[in-house]
Amino acid sequence: MATTLSSARLVTFQPVGLADLPFRVLEHAYWRPQAARVPRANRQRGQKKDAETARIIRARRGWRREETWINDCFEAVLTSLPSHVSREWVAHVAAAFDLGKPRVVALDYAGLRSLTGKPDFALMGDDAIVLGECKVGTHRRSARYTFQQYGKYMGLAALCRCSANRRLPRQVVHLILAPTTDPRRFLNDYADWQPAVIARQLVFSPAKVRLRGGVGGATDHATWRDQLAKLLRGKAVQRNCPLDRLALDELLDQPDVPIARTFVWAWAEAGDKLASICAAQNLDTQVQAVHDIVGLATNGAIAT
């Protein structure tokens, strides 16, 4: 059975099976107990203390508006799909990116989480991987994407592309699923880097990056890249994810080239495509599940 606990040895991606999913939910509840308690922002107005039955009903409604649990629902659906269905969907949302025979995997970040972050979902195939980030629009305080998150995905992509460990995939794309593809609406720090979505890809001018809040001490794109280079060449990375020095130098010598392409899709469009692929394979249960998740991710409600 796969686990997402850090081995403190080497960075790897571990296969995730259907039997793993309840334990992954428990792990998420361990690290994010606030999501299980249902934050006040998710509670309906006028609620008062009530009987236990009424409280659990309110909790269930709140859980359906929490990004953590919606992500787990989506990962469950991806885990249940035949590999050829996942492959066709990824090819559609990531400009013909070919995963071969993909399966859901979980990152074992081996003590490097500050560099890599943790993808909401990951599909890995034949020397290729999609690192996915899910954003939901269930309430006013729903979390939005940031440059700091982008930086961590690029850090993880760099580890994959330059790793001397052949178990890590060399081809990487990043996929963002959000209620909208308008950067002004799904980003929390749009003014700091002013990206645009062109042909489904997130693009920005490095010269325009001004990280007013600071990202680990970086204030612009150049200092962020310098900081990333220092981390990648540091002892912790070389111990837990040994890198090919020549590959790393080649990657870092192209500061204006994205480390990995980033695709942005609205939940409704990406979900419709996935549902249509499932329908063509007579996967009726998955079709309904995808529509339900789109409903949850966009307004906190199950589709009807």
C-alpha cells in the first residue's frame, strides 16, 4: 500500500491504489484538522448549537465546500479510471502531452517539502508526469493560486527533469484546475506577476515580476531563480534527490524559459471533456462522479 509519509531518504512518486484512498483522507485530516472541523466561513448564517444530528448535517455540508476533500474526491475518480481514459484526457488538456500508461501517484518528498510543495494530484506514465493543482470557488475565502505555489511546482519539476534517479520522470507539465481561467480571479497575487492565459497556458514576463510580499526572501524573478538554484545545488537536495549536474546547469542557464509548461483549465470545461471520454467507455459511475465534483468545485453543490 502506498504512503505519502516522507521516507527521509529519496524523493519518489509512489503508486496510489483504491485501497489507499481512505488512508490518504485520514492523513489529510491529520495535517489539516481545520478542514475537518469546518471553518466558520463555510457555515451558514444563523446557525446555533443544536442536537448532534443537526451538527453532523451542517458538517457534511461544510465538508462539501472544503478544497481538501474536493481534491480527495477528484483523486478518487482519477484512481478509478482505466489508464487509456486518463491518457486521452491529459492529451486533451495538456496539448497532446503523452503519458503512455498513467496511474495516480503520491509524492514522497523526502524532507524537501519546502522546495517541492505537494501536488493536489499527480498522474505519472512512461517517463512523464502531470502535476495538478486544484482551486475551488465554493465561498468567499476559497484559497487562490499564488506565485509561491507556482515556484514550488517549478522546483519539483526541476528535480524531476534533472534527477540522477531514473525512477523520476523527465517530462513534466503542471495543470491548474480552477473555477475560471481569468488570472485576476483565480490568483491571489495577480499584481505581483501579471500572468495571462494564452492557448490554455499560463505565461508571464519575468521582467514584470515584483514579489511585494516576498517569496522566501525573493523580490523579483531573478532573485527567485537565484534562490531556486541555490536550493537545487544544496546539500539537502544532493542527499535526498541527487541531480545530474550537467542537466541542472543547462536548465538554470535558461532563466527566461519556464521549467515546466503550465496549463490552466476551468473545472467545467476540463470536467466536461473527462465526462465525455468516460461516457464513450460506458463508465457511467465516473461520468456522474465527474459532474458531481465540478458542481462541488464551482459552487459547493452536487450536480443534479
